Amino acid sequence: MKSRFHPHYLLLLTIGLMSLACDQQPASNLPTTSVTIGKKTYTLEIAARTAEQEHGLMQRDSMPSDHGMIFVFPDRQMRNFWMKNTRIPLDILYLDSDGSIVSIHHMDPYKLDGVPSGLPAQYAIELNAGQAAEAGVKVDDTLQLPDAVKHAKGDSP
């Protein structure tokens, strides 16, 4: 049987590839940086201002598996995150000021119960659920935080 190339197939392939490329872009206008977590590298949106942190990953239907968000706080203290209006299950990694992971937790969509850091933390990273295990990261591992994170500007006093 003779196979015939149809131009519509090329159009469908192009549209499909374009939609995949669009899915790789952050869903916000926040600056991003690359951070290696365990054996994987992630593109993290940097949330340093209070409004950015309060909105976090709310109202998103999905996030690429190699993306996440890092919350940058001005100091180390006990932290507590919840999942109000957050539609996707997440892992959260709490880090102290030198990038050492102090705790890792799973967070279910829409749960209003807080997920505490357990120890003082200056940073929190949210990834898709299961990514912490997939990356092989564990408590006491230290992440090399890029300057874009260390020098992120929060709200002005």
C-alpha cells in the first residue's frame, strides 16, 4: 500500500510541539533560576515579596515536572505552609540559611492544615509531588543556592 504524506499532519505536529514548549514556561512573571536538587536540575520561580509568597502556586492546574518555586525569606524562623487554592499536590523542602535541607514534606491540594518546617528555615522549595524522592534528595543534604536566590529582594521596610 502506498503511503502518502498529508500536510495536515505537519500542522498538527507543529501545534503539538508548540504546546509542549508553552508548557515549559513559568505561569508567572517571577524571575527564575536553575537549582540542582539531588540528581536533578529544576527551574524555580523566585518568590521573595510577600504578595508573591502569599499567592505561591495557587490556581495552577499543572506545573512541568522540572519546575517549582523557591520562597526566599529575610531570616531563619519556624515556617508553616498550607495549600489554600492550590490544585496540585506538592513536595516542600525547607532549607536553613546555608541551603541545608531541614525537612521534606508532602502537601495535598486544598489542605488548610499547616505543614511546619520543624526547624528554623530561611527558604522553602515547592516541587510537584514525588519530585523530592525522584531527585533522591534527603534531610541534611545541602543545595548550592545561586546568587539570584541569595540576593533576591523582598519587600522594602
